[in-house]
Amino acid sequence: MPKEDGDVIWVTLEEHENPYKWSKPRKYFTTLALCGFSFLVSGASSGYAAPGAESDLVDKLNTSSTLFELGLGWVRQDLTRNETNNILKYLRYWDHCFWAEIVEALSEKLKAPFSEIVGRYKVYVVSYFVFMCMFITISLSPTITGVVLGRLISGLAASTGSTLVGGSIADIFDDESRGIPMSLFSMSALQGAGIFPLCFSWMMDKGLGYQWIEYVELIAAFIWFFFIIFMGETRGSAILNNKAKKLRKKTGDSRYIAKTELNKPTIRELVTVSLTRPLWILCTEPIVIFFSFWMGFAWFIFYSIISSIGHIFQTQRDWSAGSIGLLYITFVLGLGLGGIANFFLQERMYQKKKTPEARLYLAMVGGVCLPIGCFIYAWTSYPHVHWMGQCVGLTIILFAIYIIYNTAFAYMSDAYRLYASSAISAQNVFRNILGGTTPLHITKWYNATGYNWTSCIIAIIAAVLGVVPFILFKYGEKIRQKSQFSQSISAYEEQERTMLGLDETSSFDKPAKLETS
């Protein structure tokens, strides 16, 4: 109800307008819509590199002159077929990971200011529409230039589906009920990487062209677009600002003002904060530093698997594209087991303690499982060892990666609350850089060092970094108590609560969170 104060009528949120007070069906419909977006983004990223798609693309596109135009000066017009294959392979890795991951690390910093001004909903709708349209561009492009540019634009738009979703879930769920929605988000953001290549590899085996990958993704994206359209705004400040604008327009009375409209920063100021705060946190917050190294290395392993799994099983076991695609069942199984463990174990243990460090119980299990899975994967890669051994290793690795990924979002959200997206964004920088550059060199590393020793070295590093959740579980609270930034969060939350006009309404348990990054 608006409150009159002299020449100003302050606009506040009614209880039913506060995202924290939405009904459960509405909250979970919104969560479902956003998780679907993340699922499609994950699938589009790895589906492009499905077994068999590369050779089909090479057959259908004349790449030599286009590669030259893209700046690969060592490409010649008289390339042999073998040279063209090698260049295309490099370009595919560059496109698949560099554009989709490195660009994501930068674009997510620029989207946050716009979601601060116009709300998350408009950013989601526009980004999703562009993401969807790029499937048409990629499938119909007669040259590799169009494909790469389409992937670039798609990566810019698609990053919304992995970077803003965590903040939206934090907008509508409080700390105690956020665990399951975050788990669903983590599941959707990773499962697509296994399910899409599994399906598309058999499409390639049946002789369907690489364009059919884009056609199928376009159809799925078009259907899900309706979920995005109907989900509504989740950001409390945007809802309040829109309410004030509507009242001014409806009544013609300019006295209707929301406190969130006062001293509103400019786009330049928001961009500056969005770019600098995550980097500041990444360099000064020990918790974020530790988690960034651990999460970044887990992402390195994730993309090492995606990039090398086909190479290893084709050269070591002479598998076909369709057979290699079946290996992605381990993605579904490992990630699924991680989700089940999170639901039945992690959430129950968290409810007993309800502190940020209580989010780390299962993470400690993941810290142990990741190197174990890597060791199994390493020493069962011999041709004379049954392929099930590597599948077991892959399943354990994916189980651990899911736990690490989910814990990163849940722990950062609880520990940094108001500035959760800044903390998550900080570790995303490190994660995306490692993930984005991994496929550019991992195959060469495997060929130079050997499949066994490369995976073994990765396992040793994973074992060293596996101590991170144990350290944070024991000392995390003390570390946060010594951090000036962490201690200032409560004061900022109270300030934002006052701006939203929720401090005077006792029936409200939580404010609609504001994040500037």
C-alpha cells in the first residue's frame, strides 16, 4: 500500500507481490522455466560437438578461405583434406569452448547492470529469443563464418541461462527452502551436456546432417519459449519500480515514487561495479579464492572429458560415433546419482544446522570421489581392459562434479546472500576461463603424455584440491568473520529492505533480494 509522506507517496510491495511470498506452484513453475533454459544451453554447447557432427560439417562446408578470413593466417587455399580436418577440429574446439565459455565470462558481467535497471524478466526473454534464433542461422549458413558467428551470438545470449538463474532462485526462495531448487538448476545445467550428445550421435550415425542438430534444438527451444514468456519478473526492485511507474501513468500523479528509484546509479556506474566487484571479491575473499580454484579445476575435468572422450574411445577401442554417444549415459547416471544424494542426504543434514558451512557435507564426499574417479578412468583406458571400467570412472567423476557445481551455488548464496551473484560471478570467471581453454590443448596433452598418465596427473591435482571443502567446513565461519566485506552484508541487506519498504510490515519474513552484480 502506498504511504503518503508530504509531497511524496512512497510505493511499497504488497505481500502477494513479494516474490518470497509467491505460492509454491508459481515458484516452481518459474524454477522449471529457468532450469529448462539452462538445460537447453548446456545441450546446445555440447550437442554441437556430438560424435560424427564434425566430419559431416567438414564434408558440407568449404572452410579454407573462411578460416583465412577469421584470422588463421596459416590457412591456405590449397589445403589438403587432412589439413582441413585438423583446422576444422581446432576451430570447432575454439568455437565450442572459447566462444561459449570465455565470452560468457565477460557477457554475464554486462547483463547484470541491465537486469538491475529493467529487471530479470526482460533480459531472459530477449536473450532466450536471440539464443533460439541462432539455431536457424547456424543450420542455414553456407559457410563456416556464419556458423562461428552464430555460435558467438548464441553464446552471448545463452550465458543468461547459466548466470542469472541462480540469482532468480535466490529472489523467490529463502535460505531454508533454496536447496532443492538450486539442486534442480545444477542438474539441468549439467545434464544437457550428456543427453544431447547421446541423442545426436545416433542421428549422425543414421546419416542425418549436422543441421538436424540445430533443427531439433530449435524445435525444443521454441516449445520452451512459452514457459519463459509466462514466468514473470522475480526481482523485487524491478517489481517495485514497475508498480511505481504504472501508478504514475494511471493516476497522472508524479508523487508516486519507489525508494529503489532514488539515487539510481547510471548504466556506467552499474557496469563499473559489475566488472570490478567480482574481481575484487576474487582477489580478496579467501572463501571465493579457494572455491574458484576447486570449481575451476572441476570444470577443467568436465571439458577434458567432453573434448577427449570421443578421441580416446575411437583410437583406443575403435568405437563408432553412435557407440561413443552411448558413453554419455554415464553423464546422466553420475549427475542423477549426485542429485539423489543431494536430495536425500545433503538437504537433511543442512536442515539440522542451517549455516552456510552445512552446505558442505556432501562437498567433502565429492572432494574424495573426484580423484578416485579420475584414477579409475586413467588406469582402465588400456584397450585390453574392459570398457566398463572407464564408464565406472566417468560416472564417479560426474557424480563429484555435480556435487561441486551445486555446492558452489548453494554455499556462495548462503555465505554472501545479498551479493551472492557477485561471489558466484567471481568464481565463474575462473571456471569459464579454465573450461573455455581446456579443449584447445587437452587432446595434444593426451597424445604427448599418454592417456593413462595425463588422467593420473589430473587425479593427483584433484586430490590436492579436494581438501578445500574440509578446510572451509572447519574454518569457513571464522574466515567470514574476519572479512570486512562479509561482515558488511547484513547492514546492506537492512538498507535494501528499507528501500523496498518491507521494514514496516511485520508479516514479511524476508526482503526481495537486490543484487548489483
